Amino acid sequence: MPATVDGLKVPARVQGEDIALATDRDGFAPRFWPGVNLGTTLPGTFPGQLAPTRKDYDRWLNGMGELGVRLLRVYTILPPHFYEAFAAHNTAHPDRPIHLLHGVWIPEDEFIEGRDAYALLDDWKAELSDAVAVVHGDANLPERPGHASGRYRADISQWLLGWSLGVEWDPQAVEETNRKNAGKGPYRGRYIRASADANPMESWIAAGMDHVATLEAKRGWSRPLTFTNWVTTDPLEHPSEAAEKEDLVSIDATHVRATEAWPGGVFASYHVYPYYPDFLRWEYRDAKAADGTTDPYAGYLRALRAHHRGMPIMVTEFGVPASLGAAHRGPIGRDQGGHSEQAAGKIDASLLQRIREERYAGGVLFAWADEWFKFTWNTAELELPPERRALWRNALTNEEHFGIVAVEPGRKPTKVLDGDDRDWTASTSQSIAESAGPVEDVRATHDAGGLWLRVRLREDRAWERGPIRIGFGVTGKGNRGLPGTNGADPRADHGVIVGPGEKATLLQAAWLDPLPWLYGIAYDYVPFDQAAMRTSSGAWSRPRQLLNRPQNVPGVGPQPAEFHDLSRLRWGTADPDAPGFDHRNLVMGRGKVLELRVPWALLGYSDPSSHQVLRGRKDGTVTSERTGRVSISVQAGSDAPLRTAGYDWEDWSTVEFHERRKAGWGAVRREMATGAAKGPASGD
């Protein structure tokens, strides 16, 4: 229960470099706060739709309790049923409640476009006022597009650890805000003040924080306050950062302080990922962690901790995604994607360990569950139309795969990739070919994640003796025959070559490869052959992703473009209950059965829900065009390919999904328990 300090109820407060919880036994006890971030979407929806239901929140909160979450962070005002679920969960678990770090967004689009935060201050204060009323169960919010609304009566203030205001600040907008408001003096509020050396942006943030403090104090409460920040606008200098915008301007939490009238205090918080910006590779490459091992992440945390000496600091976003695709390389293998679930869980646990070892007040993992609407820089231009992005699962967009809980297509798994075809029944798949030749029959199906294929062969493990070539014709234009077949299946524009042995390779028609169009013609980041890029040219390429553009790193020198190979399709089981499980596995064979799961993006789809495929344009951009049935052929050995009836599906505008705890769950759970036990104090 909250303590009383100077007439204000205080559930937690800043205490030195810790955030201490009010307890019945010993006043305020410092805690280490392991937590998780929660988004606002379900598959098929975008954040402004606020789609999760009461049942979703009940299920998620129970799962968080089992994971060992002490701190839940939300980014914005949620619908009333979230607060009702939160209160119900904590009332049912009084000995192990989950505390809340509540965020409040700014009008971010207007901030980026107008580049003057002060023009938005009144709107932001209105949102802050609504948020304070909401957590105290004292709000009636009218319907507004993109905002939560309804009657709020669940008072969750006793479990509200603190407020985290704002967003990952756009550096150009911050710089311009400072320029336009250069004459403004530091903000001086009753509860929160900006220091004499604060810039205008920091004063603006202080004004918002003081507004929240004023509203809370009127209700008789005080609690810790922070504002969202990230590495891009940290207060440190990074001379080895090649991208100017990543070290353009600083927002410094040490310039925002609480007065004696605010016993809850102020702390610093940052989103800190191990792979970006690039200076993390160079400035801290020789840094050592507490156990003596090389760890650039620990080195950066230590430098940031030193700058904020005397005040608590928390990492409110960290983690790596368990995804097939990737977007950036990180030191010591902590890449932005490309990880198995097991590896991602171990990395997440190690990052949380480093956060604790470097004397941070807590670490909040990103994120609880996968979100399908997310995009990232190297796939955003390939998802067309973008307003349908949330309707399908892109295995190549790492941002969709950060959750500790997997959110997968279908009310239940479409198929289990395990080399056993007993689940390929007539009611769950479509027969597209039967033959008396080496390929006995072929079945197909699909879900929001990709195209599934089952090939039954006459001979056991025929892929051991020679390749099995599978052609997919997505565009209807073909590519003059699969490579190595003397023109077999001229309709195909994608091909999978299985074997010899337990391996598989994906090839695509060179004219469908987006990299030369996007990064060759316009930027010359990748070599390109204009003859190969002509429609149906007959040239083939291996798909890959660009992870980093060429750059000249100050003090280090020129660095080449970096790529992530997508052509090697992983062989093995994708059964979560089987030894050797890896969700990235796409091909599995056993006996006479060969199974494939080909993600839509690897077949060139920009939106499978509306049959859209990518096409390059001469100006160095890509567009999409509607296509129809996929032609499919299968060739075993030197025999003529079996031409199937192909496969088609109806467009979809709604999706079903199911959830599964990822294989890294256990590693994260153990580290959360360790952090809670080895932090400044254990137990509640």
C-alpha cells in the first residue's frame, strides 16, 4: 500500500539511484524492476483501433505473472477494460502484483511535420489530463478516431509505479524546436523544473511532467516521473557515428529535476537496443562486462549510467527479435533479427542481466506479443498497399517478431512442419496433382504467413539421390525455365531446389529481385545488370536483404554494404514440442514425404491478402500489381516436371490467430526471477 509523505500518498519513490517501493514492513524498499512492454494491437489491426478485448488482457496479465513480470509498461491510454482487467489481476494476486509504468504519447506526426513541440503543448497537456483521470478511475472520454474512449471507473492508482511521457524523439524535430524557441528560459514549475542549462525541448518536457505532477498532487498522490528517450537523442557524444542524425542533438534527463514538493522524484529512461545506432560497434567494442567478457552493450550502459550519476536510470525497451528476416548487424551476434526463439530468449536474458549488473533500476523487455502491423526500413517499401500490412505475417520484417509470445496465423496451427503428412487431410488442404511417376501426389494450402506444400514421392528420401526441383509461377510471366533443367517449367519465376541431401535453396527471377531496383539504380549500393532485370530475362538470383548501406565510419574508415542471405531454406522440424525445433525451419522431409512452408515475401508478394506482387520500376522504386493462381511444378531427378493444377485462394480482410509461448520463454523467466532476487531488495 502507498506510504504518506508530506501529505501525499506515494506508492514508490526515487531513492538515490533506485526506485523504491512502499512496503508495510520497512517503509520504502529499493527494487530492481524487470518488466515487459505491451502494445495495442491484434493481428489484422493497427494501434489506433485498440483491438484487444478484456479476455485478451486477462490472458496476457496471467501470463505476465507466470513470466515474473514486476513492471508492465503501456504507451498510451487504453480502453476501460484494460484497467478493469489490471485491477482484477492485482486484486487476485495481492502478494505479487504487477505494477504499471504508464506512457502518454504526443501528437507525433504533427511534431515531425511542424518541428515545433511548443505548438503542441496544449494538446499534449489535454492528453496528460485525460491519462491522470483514467488511472484514478475518474474519466469519461468521448469517442475520437485513434484514441481510447469510454467510462473509466477502475482505480489502479495504488499499482501505478510511475509515468513515462513522450516518444522516441525525432532528432530533426528536436533541433528545430530548440532553434525556434531559443529565447525561452528554463521551465520553473512547482513540482518539476528544468535546470539553467536545459534546452527548450527539455523545458517543454519538464512542463508536461509538471502538469502531470500538479494533477496527481491535487488528487493527493506523488510517484516517480520519467520521459521516454532513446540512444539517438542521448546526452553522450559519439564521434564514431557515421549517420549525422543519430548524434545530432541531446535530450538530457539530468536537466529535469523534481522539487522538494514532489517526493516521488524523477528518473531517467532510455530505449537501448544492442544493434543500433552503429557507434555501438565501434566506441564500445573493447568494453568488458561485469564477468570480464567483451560486451559493447555493457560498455554503453556503463557510460550512460555514469552520466546520470545520482539518479535512477531504467532501460524501458530492449530485446532482439526471433525472426527469419533481419535489419541490422549487432556486436557479438546480437543482430536485429535472424535469431531462433531459443537464441533470442538467451540474448534477451543476457541483456537484462547486463542492465542489472550496471546498476540500472530496471529493464523492460520489448515486447510481450508479436504485432503484425509493424514495419522496418528494409521491408516497408515492399509491403504494398501498406494499409493491408496487418493482414498478413511477414517473416522478413523483424519488427513483427519481438514478442516473448508468438502470435501466429490461424485459430490453430495450419500445419506442423515435421515430415509427417497425416495432418494433410482433404478438409485441410487441396490436392493439386496425382501421378504414376516419381512424384506421387502434391497437396497445397496457405495461411496468413505463407504457402504450404506437401510432396509425396514414390521412393524413400528421393532428395538424397538427386535434387527435387519445385517451380512457383507467381506473376504469370515466367522466367524461361528453372535453372539447371534445360528450360523445365518456363512458367516459374521462383524455384526451390531440395537436395541432394537435407538442404534446400530458394531462387528468384532476377527481374523480381527488389534490391537492384531499390538500391542499385537509385543508390548504386548493389551491382545490377539491366539485361537481367528485364521481364522474363531468364536470369536467376538468390534473395537477400540489405542490412546496412555503405558508410564511412569516422576514425574507422569505409565500410561496405551488408546483406542477409535468404536463399538457404532451413531444414528441420518446426514442431514446438520436438527436439531441434526452430520456427525458422521451412523444409522437412521424412520417408516419402517432403513438406515446405514458403513465406509470402519470399515468393515476391507485397500483399497476399489481395494477391499483390512486387514489380520494379525504372525510376528505382517498386510498385505492386494484382496476380492470380500460382502455378506449381515438381521435378524429381531427370524426369519431366509434374505440372500441377496450381493453387489459388480467396482474398481476405480478416484474420484469425493463436498464441504460443516462444522457446526463449524459460531463459527470460529465469533472468527475471534472478533480477528480482539479486536486485536492491527481494520480495514484495
